[in-house]
Amino acid sequence: MRNSIQIITLLIFVLFLWAISGYLIICYTDDFAVRGQIGDMFGAVNALFSGLAFVGLIYTIFQQQKEIEKNSLHIANSQDLNTLSVLLTIYSKEEEKYISTDKKKSEIARIKKENILDIIESKRNE
């Protein structure tokens, strides 16, 4: 919010200076040739502002690229966690299924479940 207020204030200030300069040129010069020369003097300022706008555009593109990369990593990490969560559910059900009938399969499912929990914990700490 504060940043947008600063931008609006700066924009109003620039527009104010532009209006004042136009008013002073019209009031203090009657000759159109002199007005033309004064206008030509500001051609370099126009090029400066165009260049600054272009630099701002390039900066914005780089910032957006960084945000997109960060979001892509977040999405990939989230998908990995979802997959691991599904596997955890499967192995938990498998462990419950075999706990009374086949101790070996139940133990294998428990070990797989613990491995997945370790992976999930390490992913969360990244």
C-alpha cells in the first residue's frame, strides 16, 4: 500500500512539473521559434525517460521470472508431498491388513511407511 502511494505521489509531482513548465513557456515567450527551440531542448529528456522506462520493464521481467521459478519449485514440492502422502496411506492400510495374518508383510509395510515419513520430514525441512 505504501509503495503505491509513493508511486502516485511521484506521478502527480511529475505531471505538476510538466504543467508548470508548459505554463511558463507559454507565458514568458511570445515567439514561436523560441518555443520550438525550447521544445527541442527537452528531446533529450524524452529519450532519458524512455530509456528509464525500458530499464524498468526489463527489471520487472527478471523479477517475474524469479517468482515463476520459485512458484514452480513450490508446486513441484507440493506434488511430491501429495504423492508421498498417498503412498503413506497405502502402506498404512497394508500394514493394518497384514498385522494379524502375515507379520513379515506387516513389518515390510511398517518399514516402508517409516521411510516415507522420513522423506516427508526432510522435504518439509527444505
